[in-house]
Amino acid sequence: MTDAPVLDTEELAVEQMTVKSSIREYFARVRGGEIGALPAVLGLLSLVVFFTAMEPDRFASLLNFANLINQSAMIVFISMGLVFVLLLGQIDLSAGVTAGTSGAVLAVLLTNHGVAWPVAIGVCLLTGTAIGLTIGLIVARLGVPSFVVSLAFFLGLQGVMLWVIGEGGTIPVRNDTILSIMNANMAPPLGWVLVVLVVGGYAAVTLAGVRNRVRHRLPAQSATIAWFKIISLAVLVTVVTYLLNQERSVNPDLTSLKGLPYIVPISIVFLVGLTFLLSRTSFGRHVYAIGGNVEAARRAGINVAGVQIICFMICSTMAAMSGILFASRDNSISPSTGGSITLLLAVGAAVIGGVSLYGGKGRVRDAMLGGLVVATIANGLPLITSASSVQFIVTAMVLLLAAAVDALSRRRAAATGHF
Amino acid sequence: MTTNGDRQPALSLRGVNKSFGAVHVLKNVDIDVYTGEVLALVGDNGAGKSTLIKGIAGSQPFDSGFYAFEGHEQRVHSPKDASALGIEVVYQDLAICDNLDVVHNMFLGRELRSGIMLDEITMERQATETLHRLSVRTLSSVRMAVASLSGGQRQTVAIARAVLWNSKVVVLDEPTAALGVAQTEQVLSLVRQLAERGLAVIFISHNMNDVFAVADRIATLYLGELAAELPASELTHTQVVELITAGRSGALGLQNGESTEVAT
């Protein structure tokens, strides 16, 4: 920044941040335990390198790349919702089976009752919202720990799901619109339109933010750093889009497979929307405040119970979204959908991405990044070993590692005064 | 800005009472706080200081008594009533969120918005201006997370938050209790600043040095009764300690259950 604007008093001379000071500050933050997305990015890179080295043909194929994105989507959606609950310092252990139960409602309505798909989706999402409302009311109004409430829901909802599905076992889903969510790809030119929108949107928001702060004589990040971020994003999405716009079908003459999977733009919409909610609205600010110090939030006049209830509703509604994705990907809903380790992977995704289990720290994009790490493990491990024993143990160790990193960085942050 | 000449109190309590079950915690307490003045409220543990503050703040309203703000009787039954009048309380345990930055903490629960979005620019400017007006020069950036601040700086943020809203009466509950010497100095000078800026300040402390450093007048509570309310200049350390521990000191204080108030 050339002309450092100065307020009317010399004490308030605004020092605009330079590239040097920004980098220095970043490293100071990392050393102070505020590691953010660093472990997830490094973890993802090393996993990709490792699996590519082990299975160059099967792991590092375009088909598997697209497959990996789809695989991660269910976990990412549950995880994005869980971020809200984790930020409060709470947990929702029932989010996985909420996905299954809502998915079962969707499948039964579509297949058994012939309901139009928009109505079925609406009822499916409302099922999730209602579950979240109930959990939230019990936690916030009665004061029962969310761990216990959601554990009860974890068991109870599996019963509800069996009851909804009936004795038949598996409900097939044949609706084309639902199936295309996880199975169709965008036409390649449309993919490039998306790239322009994403990069352009990010650039506009970032640069406008910098300009606005400079105009109001507030310290702003250096324009060089801003451009560096924009160009990095542009390179990343261009490479991904270019790769996925290539033909990846095993037999291109039979079926052509190219273009970004539709789940990519859908995920981006939710990522942007929920990020806006958390970082730019007073609701989001109150979520962080409650996670940081619930007593302070209460004294500041924040409706703590109200915010808690809304967060549980968001979490369960996002789980219901994931239920739609399960139905689309599996072409069916079975009593085991969303069960087993689904919830643990979603919590793991959030924590690996940098969301703290202690509350008050984390972003929506952490869930997406962590979801990719978790999906990469789930995708790559079966390629190098068919032993379930190894897969369980390795996944467990990764989760434990992420939680340990969270605890250690928190301790480091407490010691050095960063957060 | 000091308006000591005009003797209308900013906040005036007459004969307030508060009981918890059979325990009569406040007995007919009279308190006046004047604009531009620091009133130190002292008393032993259990003397009723906290109960008095909670009554003023509205979080535990008084059972009976007269509560007047700027000469008009008010009904203060919730913290919102008190903030609406311009009465802010800075509690001992700070009520600050470590994971948020200084600006976010100062505007917590009362965020400024433009549309549905937070108006970060205006909040940051107002926070900076308020801190500057209070001559706070110890914060390098208002975007620092509060967790990285020292105890004195955190107390400064808590006090600045109370001032931000054009408040008229600020109640400080033991703001120096956990601070070192230099930081105590900082906070005390900030307390003086508040009074000089035309606020009425109620300052609660156990530390007599701090009390005499900032107080214009000293009110002593003894077992729920007002033992004495006198200008700090007319009292000595020893007298205040006696008032706190025995409720009386020579001719001052409670005589046979009656309190003597010397005109100020």
C-alpha cells in the first residue's frame, strides 16, 4: 500500500499490511497453535502422493478422481451441518442416521406413493429439520447433554427408519431427477462458466473488501496477498475442471463420461451460503460467541437457547440433504444407509479440517477439506488392501490423530495466547 | 466535562431492600452516584455489594425502594431496562469471548448491521474511536483475538465495551482484582478517564490503595446496611477498614443500628 492513510491523530496511524508482515504474521499464528487448514492440506497432499505411488493406475485415474468427489459428498454435507453444532461445543451423534431416516422418507414417498420429486425432497428436508428441532429443544430447554440426547436419537432413529422402510428391506429409487444429482455431469462448457463465476465471485468479494477497508482507513490485507489467493484459487479450479472435462469413461463408445459432477456446483452453493451465514451475519457471530464463552454470550443478551436450537436444525437439515445424496448415489435406501461409521467419518472430516471439538473455532470450508481427506482414505485404502481390519484400524488412527492435533493446538494456543 | 456543581445524581437509590428467603441482604440502602464522579463501593464479603449491583443492573431487581435515574423514577426489572437507561455493568469475571476479536467482543449481542450483513467497517471504526477516546494505547490491533491480550488489556476491552453505548453510569466490579501493578495502574487511569468524560462510575474494590487512588466518594456497606458515604478526602485508610470490618469508626458509621450520613 503506497499512501498509508492516517487518522486525525498520530496514534492511530494505520499501518497497511505488507506481503512481508502478512507472511510473518501467518507463521507466528501457526507457531502459536492456530494451524487452521494446514494439517488437512498437508494430509490430503501426502495421501494423494502415497496412494498414487502405491496404485498409479487405479487411484490416479480420472474416473476415480470423479468417483472420489462423489464419495466425499455425503460425508461433506453431514459434516458442514455438524460444524454449526461443533462450534457451539456440542455434538450430534445422530446426524448419520438422520440422513438415513430422511432418505428413507424420500424413497418411500417417491417409490411407494408416487409423490412428485420436489414435494418428496421438501418433506425429506423437513423431516431432518423436525429431528433437529426436537434435539435442539431437549438440549437447550431441558439442559440434557447433547451427547446423550443425540445418542438416544442415534438408536431411536434407526428404529424409526426400519418402521418407515417396512419389512421389505431396501427401497429402490428410480426418479431420474434424484438419480442425476450424483450420477450426471455438467456439460464441459458449463463447467467453464462455473469456473468463471467462482473465481470472479471470489475475486470481487476479496478485492472489494480490501478496497472498502482501505477507503475507510482501516488496516487491510496487502493487495499482493489478495491477488495471490485469487490466482491460487483460479489455478486450482481450472486444473480440476480441465481434468474432469476430459473423457474418463472406460468405454467411451458405449457411454461418454465427462464434465464436472453436478454435486460440485451444489456443494459450492451450500459452502458459500453457510459460510456467509457463519461469518457475515450476527447469527453466525452469536454461534462463535456461545462456543467461546456461553456465559458471556448470555450476559451480552444473546438468545443462547434460540441459537442452539437453530444450529441443531441446520445440522439435521444438512444431514437430510445428505440423505438425498445417499438415495441418488446408491439408487436406493436400505436400513443401513447413514449408519455404521458415517457419523464418525463426518465428525472426523470436520475435525481434520480444523473445526475444534471444544467449540468456538472452525469454518464450513474445513468440513469440505476434511471430507476430501476422509474420502481419499476411504477410496484409496481398499485399493491397496482388501482387509477390513486394516481399513478400520487406519481410519481410526487418522481420526485419533486429528483429535489429538486439535487438543495439542488448543493447548499451544492457550499457552501462547492465540486462538 | 465534570458537572459536580449541579448536584442532581445520575443514579439515586432510596431505601432499597432485597431478601433471599429469610436472609435480609440489603436493608434500606441509600446511594447517589453523580455524573463525573467515581463512587467507590466497599464492604466485606457478604456485605451486599454484589446484590446491590445486580439490583442496579436489573438482573436481580430490588424488593422495595426508590430507583431514580436522572431525577425520574424508573422500573428496572431486567438487564435490558438498565442498558436502555445507559447503565452498564462490567462484571468481575469479564464476560468476554476469548475466540472473538476486540471489535466482536465490544459489539457482542449488539452488532451493527447493514441489511442482514454485519457492518464490520463501522463497528471497527467505532471500536477504534472509543478506545482512542479513552486514551487506550496498549492494543496493537482491534482485530486481535482477546485470548492473546493481557489481563489489563482484557479489562480495558470490557470497560470500553461498557462505554461504547453512550452509557451514563458504569459499574465496575473489582476491575483490578487479578491484575499486576502496571496493569492496575492502566485500569485505574482508565477509570478516572471515564469520570472525567462525564460518566458516573461505581467502583467496587477490596484494595484500599486502588479505592483511594480513584474514588471521589466512598460508600461502605456493612451487613447489608450503608455504614457511611463520605468524600474520600475526609476519610483515612484506617477509618475505611474499620467501617468495613465493624460498621463504625469513632463517630462515623452505624451507631446503635442508625447510620449517620455526613453531608457531602
